[in-house]
Amino acid sequence: MLRASRALPVASVLAICALLSLASPGLARQHPSAQPFPRPGHTSSAVTPLGGINVMGLSYGSTPAGADRTIAAAQQLHANVVRTELPWSVMEPRKSGEVDPRALAFTDRLMADAAAAGIKVIATVLRTPCWASSAPASLLAQCTATAPSGANAWPPSDPASYAGFVGYLAGRYGTQLASIEVWNEPDQANELYFAGPDKARRYAAVLRAAYAAVKGANPNVRVVAGSLVGSNGAFLRALYAAGIKGYYDGLAVHFYNLTLASLRSIHQVQMAAGDHTPLWLDEFGWTSCWPRQKIQEEQACVTPPIQGANVTNIYRSLARTAYVAAEVLFQISDSRTEQFGVLNVSGARKPAFGALAGVLASPSGRVSPVTLRLRRRGGRAVASGSGPVGDFMRLEAFQGRVLRYTATFVLDRFNRYSITLPRALGTGGLRVRAYQFWSGPRAAAQKRM
């Protein structure tokens, strides 16, 4: 199972954080951090990104029947790609070259089912078997071939051992694969996936070895690097310094908070480094745990209808974004502890199922508009409304043609906002507009008071 990962602290989603600048008469000024972000790269000729869903991965108890069910659900969603975990520790638990027959039966069935349905598979290969792990002796002493262990999160002592396994996968499954994704979230602070010191250097070594092995087995199989959760670029810059350039066909990112803003941020880091490989957004989503819970897996709980609306808006926002090659929602089904799925634990469809099926069948369409309402309260103007999920918002207040006030903010969990303007602006003669940075001022909502 893929554990939900994080891009930005949840507080950025739950609170409205306005950056204010009130100009003196005749002089409009803005706080530097409130300047609009550069526009995303849209193109009408861009190839439509791969679109799909994260599905059940290989585990110690996986069966071929489970593979049948998960691919059948993905086909009903009109997915052309699924992402799944293939833990190395489950497939080669005892020694190099000895693949567990039950694990292989599940994987063969999943690949065959997907190919028959016209679906490609992103195979995320992670978790080191005991015999190859670089974990400390204290962890290795507790490591077994039949159950998960803390030692599995440590990278291999010899990257060539991992390379041999992913080369085997590339040779066996070939272009049934959308890509082989090298590990999962090496920059994740909780170290559930990539533990130990000197992470950037060690990940780069694994990636370089894996790339050569995959291309040697089948040069048409794409290698995706990263699986990054951090959008500020710090870990990516460390990876560049460690020599990852030239050893991947795409860069995977997992952005749950401010998904669009995070994509733009990491893309700017790529451009500054001369890295033009596409981004694979192969984990993102929302948990429909409201009102039973407020927070789940560090994410703000939303309602099932909000989850569905968010799915539609993100896919439509990204439909013509040239630098995004794949958009893969987390995930197919709820579990007992998480409600990120488009199906609940009993298999019933949530609103997000229909939303995802709709945008995968027809990616183009209008994003929910920004709305704006102005009212007077206690001698001050109050601006409120809603907007589409995924990016910072901007509010601007003008008197005549002069910009007097700006606020940069984020929406709450229900995609709403409310901002009380400074008393000095008064409650008359104002023109106020609000917009999402991704869509820009042309899509602004505007009101006068």
C-alpha cells in the first residue's frame, strides 16, 4: 500500500494567510512575496498526459484475484495508467535472482490484466530485502523474508543488487510498463521508505545503477526518478549535485498540498538547473474523512463532494500543461484508516469515482470559477468567496485605477475564503478582484462597492 505523502505543511491549507500591503494615496506598493507567480507552461499542442489511479500493490498476501479486481476498477475509470508498488523485498526475499513464485504470479496477472485493458503500469520498486540491506546490525537481526521490517527501508549496500532486479522487471514486462519508478520518497522526513544518512548521494547511486540496467534490458522502458515530496527544491538540488542528470526519463513528485503551486515551484528548480525532463505527478489526492475527523495522515479532511470537485479541477487545470507527463490520483480504494480512495472499503463508489472517470474520459473542460462577494461589516469591507483547489490566491483592491491593497492567501479545506479589508479603505468606491495564480487575472472574479 502506498502511504500518503506530504508536500507542504497542513497549516498552509487550513488557515488563510494574507500578506497585506496598504498603499499611501497615489502610490500602490506590494510586498515582494505577494507578486504573482510565473504562469504555468500551457500549450494547445501538448500530448495529453497519462491519467490514472494508484492501485493495490504487491504484498505478502497478494493474490491474482486481487489483481483482477483492481485492474477492472481502473478500466471502469477510463485510466490509461496505474501506479503500483512492487516491493523488491517481497519479490526477491531470500537471494538475488530467486523470485518468489506467489509474488510473481500476482505481478504477472496484474501486468497481463492491465495490458488487456489498454493500461500501462508505473512499477514503483522500493524496499530492500534483508540480504541486500545496508541497515544497522540491530535492524538486520529483526529482518525476515516473510514480513515487513525497518531494515527494508534502508537502501541496498550495493546498488548493483537493486539494478539487477529492476533490469529483470524491464526484461520481463517491457513496454507493458509506463515506467519503472526508482524507489519512493527518498526525501520523506519520516524515513519510512529511504532511511539512513547521506540520502541524496546514496539515492543517486541507486538511480544511476538502475537506469543502466533498465536500458540494458529494454531501452524502451522509461525510468522515473525522484518520487519527491518536497516542493522547495532543496533535495532535488542535492540530487543534481550528486550526479543524477542523464539517468532518468521523468521526475516523479507527490504533492498533496497546493498541488499546482508545488508543481510550478519544482519545475522552476528544474529549469534553473537546465533539467527539461517532464514531471510525473503520480501521487496526489484528498481524504474524505470530514466530519468524523479533521486531520488524517497530516492532510485536512474534506467531504466526499469536495474530494470529487477537487479531482475534477486538478485534472482540468493540468490538461494542457506541457511539462506534466502523468497525473495519477491516490488512490483506488479506502482502507480502514485512510479515506483517500474513490471507492469506500465496501467497494461502493464515492463522488470522486465519477469525477475521475469523467476527467479521464474527457480531460478538457472548465475549472470551477473563482467567486467573490463584498459586504459591509462594522465599517469595513469583507471579501469572501470560493475558488478551485491547488494554488495560492490573490485579492486586489483598487480605488479608481490605483491599487491600494493586496492579499496572497490560500483557501480553507472547503475551498472558501473570507478577508476583512483594512478600515482605511472604507466601504465605498472600491473595485475588488480575486483570482488563482494558476489561472491568472484573466479568470478573476470582480466586484464593486
